[in-house]
Amino acid sequence: MRPLDIQPIGTELAIKWADGREDFIPMEDLRRACPCAGCKGETDILGNLYQSPAKPYAANAFALVKFVSVGGYAIQPVWADGHNTGIFSFDYLQRVADSK
């Protein structure tokens, strides 16, 4: 499902979906759910997970600077600490919202 509108509002990302559903995801939760290989690790063909040691978040890690659309299926947030490699598919955004 595609969102009709996505807007940062205060410390949350507000998403209005085509079916009328609205989600409000706290920025901290969104950043902690980053699906990029640097944050979640990578899995090889045999299912082995390779992950770097966890690093503490910088003071501005949860401040969203902007996000860009990726095709017609995702957004890519840019965080104040410079992190910008996570691509959040619309399906994944719904799963993050449902997990709260």
C-alpha cells in the first residue's frame, strides 16, 4: 500500500495511507529500526548474519533532517548525524508502526 502523505511532525513521522489508516512513528523508533546493513547486518547465502559491533547513537541521531522518495516503494531518511543508508519500504514502515 502506498502512503498519500508523509510528514515529520515534531518528534514523529506521520503517515496517511490510501486506506485511511494513519500512523505516527516516533523518530527514535524509526532510527532504531533502520534496515541498512550497517545497522542490522548482512546475511550470506547460508543464512549467517554478519554484523558490526553496536555503536552508541550520537546526540543528534534521532533528528530527521529530511527524507527522499525511492522509486514508488520507499523513503530514505537523512539523519542529523549524517546517517542516510537506510531504505524503508512502505511495507516495512507499516511493520515498524505495528510493532509499537
